[in-house]
Amino acid sequence: MWISPKFKLLLIKEFERLKAEEQKHIGWNAKRELSKINYRIHSDAIKNNLIPKELTKNQINFVYAEEADVLNMALFGMTAKEWRDRNHNLKGNIRDYATMNELICLANLENLNSVFINEGIKQSERLEKLNKIAISQMQILNDTDIKYLYKNNLNE
């Protein structure tokens, strides 16, 4: 401060900017980790129940992608390819742009889909069940967010 009040203000602003950037990065990492939580459970269910031994590597990859799109359709209402076609200017995939609530729901859907796969439920039935669950969970998660934000605004 004794050097220059203007310099002190600049220093404070820069510190705040760096802290905000750090928080964005932490949030992004948390979102990515959240999206990976049930990946292993889901992929093992696919491997153990849906992939015959005689498929090629490309065919196996197609089965995994198709199952990922079951989850995408249930939650987002579109496949990964449809999202890319609509958002060709964005890098990454549909899940990179999902909200925290969507990622929580997606992790839940991944777990449930693995249970449904293990139970031998056919894909069309799984998609229908998962979509109903996604709608219900998103309503709950979004209502919870609204109440939380409203409560915080009252305290300020």
C-alpha cells in the first residue's frame, strides 16, 4: 500500500482472478471424476453380459458406444453423434458440458443400467426405465438446487 494504492488494488484484483480460475479448474476436475465413478461397474456389466467372444475390437467398441448412447438418450435425449453434429464448434463431448446435477444423475443411471444389464433386461426396456428415472432424478436435483440457492440469497 505504501508503494501505491493503485498497485495494491491491481494486486488484489489479480489474486481474486487467479482464485476464481483455480475454483473453475477444481470444479472441472470434480465433474470429470464424478462422471467416472461408475464407469468400471458399467463397462464390466457390458463386457460380461453383452459382448460375445467372437467380436472384433471395432465391434466391441461399438457395443460400448451404443450403451453409452443409451445413457445419453435417457438423460440428454440425444446420442453423442447427434450432440457433435449440433455442436460442431465445441471441443469434447456431451458429458464435458453437462451440469453437476446431470453428472450426478448420469452416475446413478450408469449404476442402474449395469444392474439392468446383469438382470438381462433388453435395451429398449432399459432405455425406457432409465429415461423415467432420469426425469424424476433431474426434477429432484434441480428443485434441491433452487431451494439451496434461494436459501443462500436470503442469508446475504
